Amino acid sequence: MLSDVMEDYLKTIYQIQARSGPPVSTSAIATALDKTPATVTSMLGTLEERGLITREKYKGAELTREGETVALEVLRHHRLLEAYLAERLDYSWSEVHEEADALEHHISEEFERRVAAALDDPAVDPHGDPIPSADLAPLEDDDATPLSTREVGDTVVVSRVSDRDREELEYLAEAGITPGTTLGIVDVAPFGMVTVETDDGGEQSLPESIAEAIYVVDADTDGTDRDAGSDVQEAGNA
Amino acid sequence: MLSDVMEDYLKTIYQIQARSGPPVSTSAIATALDKTPATVTSMLGTLEERGLITREKYKGAELTREGETVALEVLRHHRLLEAYLAERLDYSWSEVHEEADALEHHISEEFERRVAAALDDPAVDPHGDPIPSADLAPLEDDDATPLSTREVGDTVVVSRVSDRDREELEYLAEAGITPGTTLGIVDVAPFGMVTVETDDGGEQSLPESIAEAIYVVDADTDGTDRDAGSDVQEAGNA
DNA sequence: TTATTACTTTAGACGAGTCTAAAAGTGGAT
DNA sequence: ATCCACTTTTAGACTCGTCTAAAGTAATAA
């Protein structure tokens, strides 16, 4: 019913909205989807007519409940696929994103169910991002903050890592920094360069751009409901 | 590079060509893809410009080597997916077709490799259709003929079953007639109704439309290179 | 041979999604 | 309070894949 293209717009708006809150600007969407702003304006018109977003001219867009549900469905497909690819087809966590992007619009409800069942209803994907539940209930807000907002001396656990940039992910995989890793912050240099000590005692210096993509919680926070260690874990339906 | 739509046309032309030989008529393609003949004529023009088919006006189309390679690639994706869904996600052989149709255009080469590896390079899909090899070498001709061409007294083994109609497949699955099943033909009535005896001694009467979709070989033929029993088997690269 | 019938192609239109160029609006700095 | 720089929207065009309606071709039966 909804085209792949529209689903992509809704997913993108959801993700920007989750990070920076509404309203979501035309240019932010354009950048994320690699389209011109004019194209985005045009599509926002369509999405508004369909009742999937609301919009204030020259200000930006916000998902309606219906638009959010579509976005959550797409996100559920994406993250289930990532989890499945990593768990059952030996993909590394840095490789799964593109494949999931290509497939997320094309799987049936039946496929979704079977994949979820095969993995025992995982709660998070390999990047640590939460997988929306089958009923597409809104996701809880997240108490993790970027590593770049923490201070020297903090001990934190990696909650999730943005999966936007393949290179970054490979760099971090190399460095042993994945969801579930405990980090001690040993230095914060000018321009946001952060030096951390990993589980195994090694030290890594991370440029700010990367430190911004690593979301962490305090190490003493009970990790049980957002832990994303080596194994995906069962969903507790919020 | 090639759109999904073009891939679908090429796949369809390949399949009709494999059944009835070239040239493939506009209307046959139109029927198979549920498009108008005018639409097909238009797309055949595009495909010809791209060097994927040759064409004689008012006669029909034929794949070039390049067009055939594309078709084989799509077919490989489709059949690998069918095999994977059946083997690893508990789909029944009657359910896999639609899911594979939706996904076949969207999987990466990497995904193709990993799926093939996970299944140990299967030679046939759950319907008994051969899976093109990774090098996309042309498929051998097939010595199976439709059940409807056989006579009373013949003992045959089901080689493959056309996967065009979901209802038919469920009917046959119910009747225990799948690739690998041995059948004895006990009666052929007017209008092509065929009565067969299955492995387990039961008798089934099949209308001609279904008997045409069941491809069989003589039971004494060595089944080793086209057997399609419960397990998929390794490819021997032709 | 010609007429009928079935099939194919041409002609022209349309919707979706995109673009470029130009006009309009917004908001901060002077 | 005005202006400037930036963002957003509008206007209009283009491609792709599709359709309908009309015209052309082929094959067959009379």
C-alpha cells in the first residue's frame, strides 16, 4: 500500500525525531536520504495528505501515531534482519546494516514472525538498538548518552553504537568496542578526543565523531533491560 | 543497474522459453506478469535496446546470452531463497514461492554466497527445480515430462512440480506427491484425469491441469543427478 | 483471394518520484 | 528596524513503467 520510498521517509523521520525531537527539518531528511530539499518537500506533502505526518510550513514535520507505527514496523524488520544475519548467517555486526536496508521493505509478516521465533524474540539488534515489539508499541526513551558527554574517571557500559557508518563500525569492532563492553574513560583531550580503557586492559583513543556515536550507560546501572552483549536476548514486552 | 521490473521480465521470458522454446510471444509474457500487451511491447523495446533480448516484430522475443545470464541470476536467487526458507525457517514447499519472489531482487551477492554455503550448495529447490550454479552456466535440458504425457502402467518418479499455483501445491502436498515420490499410473480417464498410486499405496485422481504441472522421469532412470527428495543435495557443477 | 479473427504495435496520457531554477520565508546580526 | 544568509517551498520539467484506444499485421477459413 505504502511504497518503499514512503517507508524510507517515515523511518528516517522517526530516527531523526528520536535523536533530536520534533519538528524534523526538510534539510535533515534530505541529507539523511541523499535527496534534494525540493524532493523532500514534495514527499512531505504526500505524507501529510496520507495522515502519516503533520507539518508546519517552513518549520518541519512530525510523525502522527499512524506514521510512527509504520516507522516502527520498518525498524522492526530492519533490526530483526540484522539480528538474524549476524546470528544465523555469520555476518559481523558491521556488515548487517546494508543488507537489512535492502530487505526490510520486502519481507512478509509471516517471514517477520518466523525470523523472530527463530531468534526467540530478540530485544535488541547487534548494534544494541532496541527491536520494536510485534505490536509496534512505541519504544521507551533511552537513558544512554554519547560517550562524548562523559568525563574522565567515569566507568560506563556500551549500550548501543550508531550503525550509520560502516567504516566506524569496523574500526570499533577492531578495537573490541561493541555493545556490552565496559569502558573506563582515562582522558578527554581538546576537540573531544576520548581515550578509554577496554575490558581487556587495552587503551584506545577515539575521535569525537566516533565518541558521539557510542551510547553508554553508567557501569553501575542495572544492565539487565538494555544489555546487548554477545547474545541477543528475549523481549520483555513493555 | 537493471530495475526489478526488467529482471522480472527477463526471468519470465526465460521460463517461458525453457518450456516452449523461443520466440516468446508478447501475450504470453503479458499473461504471466499480469500486464497489458501494450506494456509488454514497450518494455521489450527497452530490453532490446539494452541488448538483453532480440526481437522480430509481431513474432516474439528471445533472450541474448546476456539476458539469459541475468535471468539465471534471478532464478538462482529465487531458488536458493526457496530452499533456505524451507530448510531453515520451516516454510513448507507450498509457501516459499511468494516470499522468494519478493526477496529475489534485493539480496546482495554476499547474501547469496552465505545462503548457498549454509545449505551446502544445493542443486535443486523444494519444488525440484534446478538451482543455477554460481557461475550462471546455462542449465541443462531436462528429461522429465509432464505426468499427463504418460500412460497407464508406467511407474515414474516425480522430478519437479511447477510452483505457479499455491492451491495446487497444497493439494499435492496433502496427497503426498512431492519431488522424489514414486507414482504408478493406474488409470487415465477422458479429459486427462489421471489416477496414480503413491508410495504408500494410496490412490489419487488428478485433473489434467495438475497432471500437466507434475514433471516425472521413468522410475528406472538413475535418479541421482535430478533426485529431489526430502533433502536438498550438493551441486555438481556442469 | 478475401474476409474474419486474433494478436501486436503505435500513439498518447498519466502517476510516482525525482531534479533544477527561481521565489518566498525565517531569523540572527548590525 | 533592516538586511543578509540560509532554508524552504513553488514551478516546471523529466524518466520510468504503466494504461487505454486505435491502427496495423498475420493467419485462417470461406
